[in-house]
Amino acid sequence: MMISQFQDPSHFLMAYLEDYKMDPAAAQPLLTFSVFTDFSDSKDLTLVRCDILNKGIHDSEGRKIVENVVESYKSEVEYATVRTFNQRPDSFDIDDFIARQNEKWQKEPPSVNA
């Protein structure tokens, strides 16, 4: 289980939840990614850069993690889960969330132009 921390203007740090729970200040990021929206208005294009900081994460895993987070904010259906987690944590069903994430993780990644 990983946790994402957002830093303005558009940077995400991903760390293991257990490390974060032990000491939020000392939790080492496993990967970081940034979203660049410079061309979103003029070219309908958003760029994402990911840096894997932990050699234990394979490139394909890092890509799946980033795609999953981006999809969570891009899709209204997925964002409803993010909103519930952030605004009504007592209503957040962690078991359902984990089951859905496991199902998504097992699927082949969508075809994306790299």
C-alpha cells in the first residue's frame, strides 16, 4: 500500500504507507512524478515525468502506479473515491478500495503512446 503526497504546483511523492505511519517526516519516497500542463490549453496535451528513486520498483510498476494516480484524478468515477477519502474518511471503505485496486493491477496496462 502506498500513499501519495502532493506538493504545489503539481508534484507527487509516493511512499509506502507503513513507512509513513511510522514517521511521516522520515518516509522515503519510492518514486516522484510531476504533471506539466503548459500545453493543456493550446495543444490539449499534458506531460507527466516520473522518477523512480527505489531500485526495488521496476519501470513497469512505476508506470502502473503513476497511471493509476492520474486516472484517479482524471475520471469522475475514480475521483469520487479520492474525494471520499479526503473529505469523509470515516465513510471510506478501505477493503473495497483494495479489492478494486488489486483487480486493476492485474489487468494489462492500456496502450499509451510513450
